Amino acid sequence: MRWYSGYKTENDQYIDSDAILLNVKVNNSLCCNLHVSPVVPISGMEAASTACDGCEKDEKVESFCVNCEQLYCPECTAYHMKCKATRSHVLLDASHLDTDITHASTDVQCGNECGEQAVVLCLDCKQLLCDNCTQKHARLKATKEHYAITAKQLARDETASLTSFGAYSERTSIVSRPKELVHAQVQVEKGPHSGMFAHEFMSSAPGDKEVTRVRGIVILSDGRIIVADYKNRSLKLYSSELKFEMAKDIKEDPRGMAASANDFVVVTIADKKEIKIYKVEHNKIRTHKTIKVKEKPYSIGYNKDHFAVEHGEGEDGTIRIYDQNIREMCVIPGNTRHFGQFTGNTIRLALDYTKQVIFVVDIVKESVHCVDFKGGLIWTVKVGSPRGIVFHNNILFVASSTENKIIQMNAVDGLVYSMLDEDNRIKRPRYIAYNPDLRKLAVEIDGNHIKLYNIIKCDK
């Protein structure tokens, strides 16, 4: 990575400073900061001139949202701080401006989800890195030229609490319905399924130009695995023995992926407003069909020859149900926002087409919602930092990143059971995939590791 001891002013004068302060904004106020070593890239403040992830304009970015993992311009930053659903997010100052604010900081963890404290913000990857990952990032050919700001965290200010909203508890979860709250005990003894670690592999591949950023996993009928790589704009195929076979260059950023019948794979391409269907044959992935859609598609879930797809952002956000040919069946408006904040990064979907319901992982509110096709909220369960979700036979598997767990939930009432945890090598899981015929669960761990588990149905 490119490090530079200082930065340039607007008239190109070089400033050698002892330190720069990186602010953390919480609840519309500067409540803490990070102490930053003077390692602004050689292009200085110009390094922050990149496309804003909010409005997609080439504006000078002001902040990086730790929760959404996006860079924002001043206007989008202001909106992010005012919006009820996102105003509690942690925003890092990415403008490189000096400040004399001296509040204490809060914990910020590595974006590779290794559980370590972040000390670096890579502006190219839009990712926070710990010491160990920073060293790997600097050595890797694909990332050694990246621009980054290093940060050292100050002591916590106990007056600025960032306690997770409704974080998942070991013993209890809260299931909420309109006008009532129901407390449901977590069945910690034994749920309907258990899991056993089988194998693991790295999702990197020869020819990668960037560090892998997973946007989806599928397990094919023969046990082969496909990984959607957002950073390298590719679909990577691994054999049933978990050996790399090939990569399909898709030229655009994949945002979501789901497997359908007969080894067809459906991928959402937000920037092009396209949903692409790929067919896997032998050791090749070929494009089968490309469908244009009205709004940008993001997360996607599949069940019974139908798909649920997240579309659009903000007030225009919707979840649309499609048949296997991507013909629209119904639209679930998201403008009430009671089941998710539509940003393109903060929702994951699963579908039960038979019962006409969707299951929404709401990363902002740390919840899993069950919603009918008319937009009615059936139940809500609090889960600590939920990420990936899959559905099969009235059971949901959900990745809880901060709890280092894969939990299982009764899809009818949201009752939660334990399944996999740190004793099973689960550490900050994100995307997951399940093949019920093979009874295999794939879990993305620590950024670019994929771990495979054999799932066993327990005796009643």
C-alpha cells in the first residue's frame, strides 16, 4: 500500500504533521475520534476524490460508514446522520482534514472479520484492516499500491455508548408482532439440526487483481461450489474436492447470487440493472439469459422456482417476487421501512413461496423479519449482527457475525436454536449457502475463507 508521511495543501505545499485525527461520528455528534499516523497517500487529499456510494457522483468523499461499508460525499453523509435507521452508524472521517476534537473512541473491528481491532482504512477496498491484515494487504500484488490511512484507537468514552440494538442473547430472543411482545426461550440443548466441520478453502484464485470480496455462495448438485467475487468481478468455480477449477469474468460487480434448479445460477448486477442467469456445464459457466429490470437489484433468495429480489434504495426500495424466467409476480413496497433499510448493503433475503412469505435479514436493526407478500410483518426476532440466511423445510439458518454463530430458527414463529459456534470454527460468518440434498452448509469466514459443514438432522 502507498504510505506518505504528510499531505499536500490546496496550493501543493507539503505539510509534515505529527498526527491527523480521524473523527468518528455517532448520533449526529462527534463523540469520539481515532488518532491517525501521518500516512496519507502521495496524492494527498485528492485520494478522497472518488465516486460516492450514496449518490454515485464523482464527489470528494467525507466519510466511511463502518456499518454499511460505503464511502459518502458531504451531502450523503449529512443524510446518513439524520436518517432514523442509520443515524447511529459509525462514520469515519475520510476527508483527511485536521481537527482538534479530542473525545474518546469506540471499538471498530477489522473488515476482514478476523475479530481484531482495525487500525487501517483502505480507501481503494473501502475496508477496515487490523495490523495482521494490513501487512498482508501491503504484500499482496493486487493491493500493494492501494491508498490507506492508518489509525490508532484511543480509550473508550463510556458516555458514548454504542450498545447493539437488541443484540442476540445466548438464552433469550425477543419475537415481536404488531402491538405485542413475546419472549421466547432459545433452545440451547438441541435443535432440529446439528453440524460437523468437514473442509475449508480460500476463495482467492490465480489471476485475482484484488482481495476477494464475497457477495454470494452456492453449492451445486454435484457438490461443486461457486463464489461470487465482487472485487474481481467474477464467478469462481471450485470442485467437490474444493480445488479451484475456473473463473467466469462477468465484467460487472455481482451484488447477490442464488442457485435454482438444474444448476442454474442467478446473479444480480446492480450497476447495469440486470439479473443474469448462468448455466454450469462441466467445468464451464456460460451466460444463459440476461434480463433488464427497472430498479437496481441487490440481495436475492430462491425457493420453489421463484425468486425474491431486493430492488432500489431509500424510499424507492422494494422486494419483488419473480418466477424462474424472471417474470414479475408481485411487489412488496419497502417505503414503510418496518422490515429493512434499503441501501443495497443492509438486507439479505430468503423465500418461502409455498406460504407466500419472505425472510428479511435487517442488518441495521439487527433483526430477522418474516413478511407476507402484502408487506405485512408476521414476526421479528433480534439477532446479533445478522448476515447470511437460507431457508429449507420450515427452518432458517442465519449467520450471526458478532456472536460467531450459525443459528437455526423455526420459520413459523421465529423460535431460535443453537447449531454452530466457535467450537465448530465459526468466526464472524457472513454469506452462507445450503444444499439440502447433500446436507452441506458453506459458510464464509474471516473475509475470504469458505468452510464446509455436514448438516445432520437430529432425532426428535
